[in-house]
Amino acid sequence: MGIRVIVAEDDLATRKLILFTLSRAHGIELVAEADDGDSTLRLVRQHKPDVLLVDNHMPGMTGLEIAQTLSAELPKLGIVLHTMDREAQARARASGVFATLDKESPPEMLVALIREAAIR
């Protein structure tokens, strides 16, 4: 069994690129994808993945709000915040985020951070 991941990203093109990258990474299993805060919470609670890759700016809730909620409920969940927002990146640790990833980062960095978040 691989690292179980949920991807939460409201921009379809960005989400599809992430999904493509993860589908090519050995040992990573995509469990679900979400495009807003409410469905992210529901899917994480339902599937209990190892890692949540979450965008900060989504309809309903921000990634930081999602992280705060889920890190209290599921302390073993590795949360990676995917954002260009420097302020959100600075506040991420206090919100229960394991790591942040700039949206301009190369795909191999995304895969590496997901692996790290899974074994934290």
C-alpha cells in the first residue's frame, strides 16, 4: 500500500497537473480530489489519507483554516500547503501544516514533500 493522498485545489488546470505528477510517482496513491473547503473536510474525514495537499485560496475555507481544523482531529495527517501567498506560508506551521510548497516549485519537490509529510 502506498502513501494515500488527497489533493484539494480549486483551479482545474493546476489540479490536473498535480494529479498527473502524482500518478507518475511510485508509491503514491491518489485517494480523492476536492475543489472547495467543505468537500476537502468531508473527503479527508471519510478516507483518512496519509497526506493532504491543499491550496490556500479555495471557496468556502482557506487551506490554513482546513489545516487548523484537521490537524486537531487527525494529528497524524501530513498537511502540505500549496500556495504563492507568502503570508500564508509564514503562518502555516502554527496552523498545523507540515510544509509549504510554492506553486512554482518543480514537480519532484512536490513528490519529495509528500513523501516527507507521510513519514513525519
